[in-house]
Amino acid sequence: MKKSIALILLTISTLIACKKSDNSKITPPPAPVPAISSISPTSGKYGTLVTITGTNFNATPSNSTVNINGKAAVVQTASATSLTVIVPVSAGTGTVTVNTNGSNATGPVFTYNYIVFVAGNESNGSHNVAKYWENGVATSLSNGANHAYANGIALDGSDVYVSGFESSGAGGVVAKYWKNGVATTLTDGTRIADASQIKIVDGNVYIVGYEANSSGNGIAKYWKNGVATAVTNGAQNATAFSMAISGSDVYVAGKEFNGISNFVVKYWKNGVATSLTNGSKEADCSAVAVSGSDVYLAGYESNGTHYVAKYWKNGVATALSNGSNDAGALSITLSGSNVYAGGYESNGSNNVAKYWKNGAATILSDGTHDASAGQIVVVGNDIYVAGYESNGTSYVARYWKNGTAINLSDGTHNAQASSIFLQ
């Protein structure tokens, strides 16, 4: 009897152990895999609301990650079958992806429509008016009572910043910038001054330019949130037209008189100068770009007869023109391993607007009228260049997209485009 009871208990124990063992092998079913069926709209600019329709989404907005062309989009609303997201700044064109419940879904391509902002000026018949254009629609920054020019433009979210200068009406020039059309002065207008390029970095407003001292010599400087830092001491005339911010390093590019006969192209890194020309011939610098430890400057240098357009990489010059006619590089930008420079070259009668990619020239104007290309911006496969071209009577402000000209002014009065920014 005792053996029978023991056998029964052993059998029950074995069954329980087997049951436990079987339960340990049971796993929960996998989470539903999300799928995207459509997006609407399929194109738009920064801030556009896009509805993503599909299945197996998470109904909590924070539990889904959406990217447009690899850039994170804010999820505004969510349900199991629909997500509404906000297109991020400068997203670019690319596929829409959703990550939810630990799984990814890839959807259609969203076409990003860049907004083109251009800064420049246009005459009112008496004075130059500082202005900028947003997709061709002009906004005046000055009232036209005195000469004013807009040199640089940058955006921070929906805020539009433009740098430039305006005559004080008393023989001086005020360096200033406008934020959404409201001016902030950087100098007091008692002397000549200029605010050239503007950059917004981590919410800080950087502007590069110069201001004359009591001797009339320009002092190259930059302003950070309105506070000036001089990079030259004013013993010799100096100007600065471009800057680059790389981490905590501030690069300022310009030129300084050598005290004898010519200007020397220089850049200052955190106030420490590096000379790129020796001063034996006239030279100028208009732009700087930085990639890692590489420093690029664009400008020109005389060969004794004509100005040669060139850029310098870490002090080593690359000629962009052959020196048979005057030429100059007015801007430089880097895209991957490619070096782009915008500028002009004379055909013997008129300046021809052009840009160079890795030294190879692309002509933007036909040479029948004077023209010049300024700042260049590269977005994906698209190349935008700001500048101007004469219509035979007046200069027309324009930009070129992939070689096609888009006019910003009607040619009634002189106008030019100095800087371009895409958002």
C-alpha cells in the first residue's frame, strides 16, 4: 500500500514538473508589425502637417518615432491607424519611416519644398533699400531715407535675421542686423562700419564685419549677441567679410594692409592670425568655410596684370581662372568632398557670373551684360547661387537654381542679391 501511494505521489510530482517545464516554453505573441499605406500631403515645406495612414501604429504619440529623409519629425497625434507629424526644418526629400512597437515601417517618399530666402538691396530711385525676398516676395528693412544694404541672411526656426549697414545721415555708417524686420544697431554711426555675414549657432547671433577707428583704419571684428571682439588692433587698415563657427572655435576671414602697398589675405582663429599671401601683390578674401581641421578661403590675387580667382585650403592656393582676364571668387561652400566657389570672370567686356566645382567652371550668364555670382548653397543635387545681372540699363537681383535664373527685381532700378539661405 505504501509503495502504491509513493508511486502515485511520484507520478503527480512528475506531471507537475512537466507542466511547469511546458509553461516555461510559452512566449507571448509578437507585437503587431506596423505598415504604412499612404501619406498626405506628399510634399510640403517646414512645418507642414503630414498624416501617415496605416495599421498597427501605437496610439500614444511618444511611443512612435517618425523620420522624414532620416530627420526626426514631431508626432502630434496618434491612433492605431493614423499618425500626424510636423515636417522638420530642412528635412530634404526622402522616405517616411515609422518605428513603433519595436518594429519599422517604410512608406512613400515625401518631397520637401525648400523656402528660398535671399538678402540684398534695391534702389528706390534715390537711395538703396535693404531688403530680403522669401520665395520671391520682398520685405523692405529700411525706409529708403538713407542708403542701406543687406549683406547676409540666416534663419533660426521661423525667425529671419539679416545683417547689413545703413548710412547714419551724418557721414557715418551704422552696422546693424534686423530680426524679423526690427533693427538692432551694432555701432553708433559716428564712423564707417559694416556687418557682413550673419550666423545663428545654438541660439547665439554671430556677425562679422569691421568698424573704422579715429584714424580711419578699419578694425576687423565680430559680434556675438551684440558684444564686439576685435581681431585686429587698428594700426593698419583691415576688413572682415566672412566667418565660420566650428565647435568653440571662431574663424574670421578678411584682409589687412601690410603697411607698404598691398592688402594681405588672412584669417583669424580665435583672434590668432594666419596670412595666406605675402603682400607682394594685391589680394582679397571674401569667404571662409571649415571642415574638421581644414580651413578654406575664397578670393583673388593679382598676377601683376589681372586678378586671379582662387581658393586656399590650409594655406595652399588653387587657381580657378587662368589670369588672362580679371576674376574673383566671392563665396565658398563644401558639400561632401566637393568644393564649390561662386564669383565672376571678365570676358574682356563684361563680368560673367559663374561658379566652380572642384575647379571646373559652370557659366551662369552669357556675357552680353555685366553679371556676378555671390553666395552659393548646395542642397542634395541642387545648386543655388545669389547674384545679379544687368539688363542693359539696370542691375537685376536674382538667383540661379541649377543654372536657371530666377529674377527678384523687375529691372526698373538697380538691385542685387548678396546672400541666400534655404529652409
